[in-house]
Amino acid sequence: MLMLRLPCWAKVGLFCPGRLSLHSGKGSFGVGWARSGMPTGFRSWPLRSCRSSSSTSSTSATGSAQAAKTARWTELRRLTQLFGPEKFRLTGALGLLLVSSGVTMLVPFALGKIIDVISNETAAGSTDPPGAAHPSQLQERLKSLAAGLLVVFTVGALCNFGRVYLMRISSQNVAARLRQDLFASIMRQETTFFDKSKTGELVNRLSSDTQLVSQTITQQVSDGTRSLVMTSAGVGMMMFMSPELTVVGLSVVPPVALWAVWMGKRVKSASKELQQRLANLTEQAEEKISNIRTVLAFANQKKEIAIYNDRLEHVVDQARREAKIHAKFYGLTGFSGNLIILSVLSYGGSLVANHSLTVGELASFVLYAAYVGIGLNGVSNC
């Protein structure tokens, strides 16, 4: 197939460091600007040859798939380069995240031990009668446990402080580099680009989208890692305490987890659509306000108000749909978490009565089950 390469300018799409990616109304393509300001990509326009239409379609589909795959890897590589200067901060933040998550998961186990000390049942099947220990001995043991936990909780608080600080600093640095590269790329465009690109859209990409990209990557990495650690550590501790009770408690998890993942994708899609409609609404308002003299010259105030109100109604409709999806998601996930705790309490009570489990271990198990539910909810949202 003969190919005629012509430059093509369109609306602004995804921005990456050192270039400005553009997309047309039908199918996406990339037009990049290197740091020197020269174009690095053009859209390819095919000229028909003597080949059959079937072979042409097959070749075109294969080429499109390969181009899309290459574009994804290119974008991933550019994002990696974008976060390269922050690798030490991000690595440190993830390390502090692991420590603080470990401290958090220690709380249920420590609580169970304290309950066992108070009830004088420090282990399952203890032969000591209740109240056999001297009150002063119990008080000393509680003081030693409290002192140890205070040290551990202080370490966890310091790790949380460092994690949040490093993540926020990294996010702001990435957003600053994105804005710097994007603004420089916009300034290097030709006049025809600004004739077809709306000012409101460019400003919106420069202000809110850059911040959203940096926060999404840094915050989702942090929250996803934390949720994964909570889920895996919670299940591990539950299996350590009572495998039998773990099987009973987690029997509800598989169907609920699949449903939560599916609903999480719907929540993301609805939120993305709402964000896009809000961007369009802001773009429309900014364009009309910046050109208010033209609107007044043609006496189009009522028409512009009607157009704005119509778009605003679309935004409100999408917000209602998003709220409905969120309500279903959180309603069922909360109900499933309560089912897990109810099953653990009902079956765990019989194990306590048979001296297979202590009261403190049952309390710890219930808390770990709650942490597992919270972790699964966080993973499904990432």
C-alpha cells in the first residue's frame, strides 16, 4: 500500500513529558513534539492500490493493533521517565508504608493478648483457674504490654508521617514537571493548532488534568499496596489462629470479591464520564465568558444560557448515575463484611465453648476479618 504522510492537528489528548499527544475524532493517533519543538509524528493517509479490499483490511487491522501496543509501551516508558527523579522518594515511601501497615495489622493480635491476660487465659486449653494470678502480677504484665505497644505505635505514626510527606512531595514534583513540559509544548505549536483547539480545554488540561495524573499514579500505588498488605496479612493471621474458622469466614469472600471488582470498574467508568462532562461544561463557560463581547454583539445571551443549562443537566444526570452505582457498591460490600463478622462470631463462639479458641483470639480474629474486608474494598477501588 502506498502511504502519503501529511501533518494533522487535532484536539489535545494525553500529555506526556517532552511531547504533546493529539487525537482526532475517529480513532487515536499521536503527533509528538520533541524538546527541540520539531514535529516527530504524522498521520498516515492511505492511497488505494490494486490489492483486494480484504487484504487491505487485514493489513490495516494488524498494523493498528501493533501501533496501539507500541503506543501503550511508549506511554508507559514516558511515565517511568517522568517518575524517574522521584524513585528514591517513592521507594522510601513504599518501605515506610510496609512498616506502618505491619504496625496496623499488629493491633488486633495485641488486643487479643491483652484480653487473654485480663481473663487469665493466655493460651487455648489453659489449666490455670480464673483469678489464679495475683492482681499485681496482672497489672505488671499489662503495663509491660502497654509500654511495648506504645513504642510500636510511635514507630508506626512516624512511618505514616514519612509516607504521606514523601508521597505528597513526589506528586507535586511530578505535577510541576508535567505542567512545565506541557506549557512549553503548547507554546511551540503553530497558529493553526490554536485555531482548532479551544482555550478552555487547554487551560483545563494544564491545570486540573496534570494534577489528576500525578495524584492518581502516586496515590493509587500507595493505597493499592496498603490494601494488598492488609488483605494478605489479615488472611495469614486468620489462618494462623484458626484455619477452620478462616474457611467459614472467607466462604463469603469469593463471590463478593468478584462482584466488587466488577462494580469497581463501573464506578471508575462513571467517575471518568462525569469528569469529562464537567471538563466540557467548564470549557464551554470559559469560552463564552472570554468572548462575551461577541455574545453581546449578537444578543445571544439567552441562547448561551440555554446551552449551558442543557449541558449542566447532562452533568447532573451523570452525577445521579454515579451516585447510584456508588450506593450499590458500598451497600453490598458493607453487607458482605457484616456477614463475615456474623459467621465468625456464630461459629467462633462454639470453638470458644469447646476450648479450641480463646476469647482474645476470637476478638483478634473478628478484627482481622474486618481488616480483610477493608483491604478487599481498597483493592477493588484501585
